[in-house]
Amino acid sequence: MRKVKFSKTTLKLQKNRRISILKSHPKGHKVRENMRKRENEAPLKQESRRESNRLRIARLRALETVQEQESRRKSNYLQIMQGRLSETAEDREERLECHRNVTRSSRIAIWKDKENAAYSYNPSIDYKSDASCILGAMSITCQFCSAKKFKSETPGLCCSGGKVHLLVLRDPLEPLHTLLSSESVCAKCFRRI
């Protein structure tokens, strides 16, 4: 797992956001008390605590039934929506700024070692096994326009979900057709250019 470093401003915005959410939380005072304790926590202890929490939550979620998972997600959604309904315009802007900073930091961390890689190839980077560089096969076919697409490509990117209809391309006229489809020396030379 790649570690992302956030700026002090982003961390402060995140902390302020959590505190404002906790003010409306029923057990907010206990959570705020724990947050104060964690501020003075040593980095090694903090990393250990986070890792044990991550493993504990992963185990709990692995044991969840589909109904429990749906219930948890719905509860989380309602809690988030309740918090957003009660936030002021200033709180909303602060939350969105924090989200932008987190997203920016994550993107920077992913692409940091590949900066300007298109202009200066670095043989020490194993691009073939890097998940951020692997697009995969074009194995998805659009149900509307039959375009071939990558697995993670946006669904409406090719024809906007069937809203855009392009005319079917006819075969090119001669001599272009022969140059594109023939196996003659001239045709092969033309296709190389």
C-alpha cells in the first residue's frame, strides 16, 4: 500500500471537518477525547494502531452478510447526508477543499516516480507490472454502438449511451482501398509511411 503525505493545511481541514461532524454525534465527546490522545501519539504507535484497525475492520467485513453490508452502507449514507444537510456554505466549501487536496495528493503519489516518463524513459521502472499503467485488453463491447472498450472505461464515453449515432464508414475508393488492403510491395510500403 502506497503512503500518501498530505499538507498541513489539508490535515487541519480534515481535523476541523471531523470535529464539526462529531459535534452532532451522540458519542462525540468520547471520540473527541480519543482524538486529543492521538494527537500526541508516536508515529510508530499510530502506524501500528491504524494497521490493527484496518485488519480488524477487514475481518469484520469479510464475515458480514449481504444484508448486513447493505444495512451498514445505508446507515453510513444516511449519517453522511444528515451531516451535509446541517453544514453551512463555509463548512461545505471546507469539506470540498479538503477532498480536492486529498485527491490531488493521491494522484501526485501515484505518478510521482513517472513524472515526465513520456519524455525520458526510465528503465528502472517496471511499467508492465505497474497497475497505474496497465489498461488491459479491449474486452468490453458497447451495447449501443459495438465500440471496443477497456474494462475501466467510462460507460457512455463512446456514444453517450446510444445518444450519438455515426454514419457507417464505406470502403475507401480506389486506389486507396488497394493500398490499405493489398499485400503488394507498394501497398506494404504505403502502410509503413
